Amino acid sequence: MGQIEQRLQQLGIELPAVGEPKFSYIPCNRTGNLLYTSGMDCRIDGVLMYEGKVGAELTIEEGQRAARQVIINALAVIKHELGTLDKVAKVVKMLAFVNSAPGFADQPYVINGASDLLIEVFGDAGRHARSAIGTSDLPFHTPVEIEIIVEVKEEA
């Protein structure tokens, strides 16, 4: 077990199995030493943990929990692609969308649920550039969708 997987275990996080996409895309795409994930949502065993708009049906705290689950799902995809999360040199960029009620403007607080987990898992290598964007709806009414870009360590 790698160092990052041990860290996940210490945090009580078990990565889910990665299934086949149901639509016309791949879960991640690597070019050179960069790995781009597709947009992920907060599914657990194929079921969204929450549905709806943050600021209406959901609280900021529920949005943060959803964002955290999105990152857990993204880490599972990255591990599936690389074989181990120890190959992640750093998290470069996060693009995050929050399904927001009209007038809701606290998207950065919601996405801290994702950012904070990346820092907990990777330390300083988890610090990243980020955009937290409010949107009027997201696919299947998921409250949060996130994609991330990670730098992969050079093969020795």
C-alpha cells in the first residue's frame, strides 16, 4: 500500500470501485505528465448522496460534504489510471461548479469541502489553483460537479 493510500486509510476513506462511463466520454485523460479528470459528481454506489440547489434544498455544509465525496470519487479514478496515488506530484487546478439557488454567492465555501480534503491527503502538493462557479443547474441535479488536473511524477 502506498503512502497516499495509507493517508486515506488514516482519514477513514475507502476509495470506491471505478465503473464504466454511461455516456460518451472517458473518466480521465492523460497527456504528458498531466492527468485531467472528467467532471465528477457525489455518487456513492451509483446514487447521488444529495440532489438539489445549495442555498435552497441544501445547506452549505451539505454542499461541502458533497464536494468532499466528489474528490473521493476523483481520487478513485486517478488511482485506477495510475495504479497508485503516490504517482501524483501535485494537484494543479480544480474547476468546480455548484448548483446554486438564485442569489446564492457562497460557492467558495462549498468547494472548500473539496480543496480541504486534497490538502489533507497530499499536504502542500494538494494546494491548487481553483475556480468555484455557481450555475443554475447541473446534470441529474447533482449539487456539485468538479474536475481536477494533476501533475504525474516522472517515471524513474
